[in-house]
Amino acid sequence: MAVSGSAAVDPVVGKYVVGEGMCPHRLVLEHVTSRWGVLVLIELMERPYRFSELRRAIGRVSEKMLTQTLQTLERDGLVHRDAKPVIPPRVDYSLTDLGREAAEQVRALARWTEQRMEEVEKARKKYDKTHP
């Protein structure tokens, strides 16, 4: 295993590894581009949301998955959780400055997929004809 700076490079797969785990950059990329991470980031670009509002806005996400996604994005510094000391309890989620930067990048990729979907569909049909 070769060493490059502070990270090790596995010459077999050419991926950065840290000890036995994944590179921190790759972990953040996975968090940001996960199925629910993308949708949370894009939705929070509009405004802060309460948990239940965000869940309804995203749709088809379980309470458990949304909770895990928000906690992961909060840990990465992308989402801010604001628990207000009122009765009943109120918790709002919003993007941090770092989260807004990430969300803008993800939204650009989402827009690209929308704009290029016709070409993707054509490529899929062509592939499916030649690979039964």
C-alpha cells in the first residue's frame, strides 16, 4: 500500500482508504448523494422545515430513515437542528452555509438528470435491445 500525504492508497483498487475504513471524502459524498440525502438537501434549500413537514414534502421516506439522514447530515455540518423549548416541542431543520453549498451542487446534478432524461431513456432502450 502506497502512502500519499496523510492518506494511504491501495494500489489494487486505486481508492483512498483510511486504516480499514473509507476515505472521509467518500463518506461525505455518500451522505450527500444518498437517496434521501439528495432530497433533504434540495428540499431544505427552499426554507426551514419541521420534521413532519419535511417528511411530507419528500414523500415515501420512513420516519427512521429521515431521522438517520438528518442526523448524518447534521453531523457532517450540512444541516442545522434547532430545538425550541416550547410546549409542544418544536424542532426545525435548515441548511448551514456548508449545506447550502452542497445542496446547490446536488440540485445542479438533479437538474442535469431532468434535462438529459430523454437521452438516458434512448440509451437504455438501445442497451436493452442488445443485452436481452
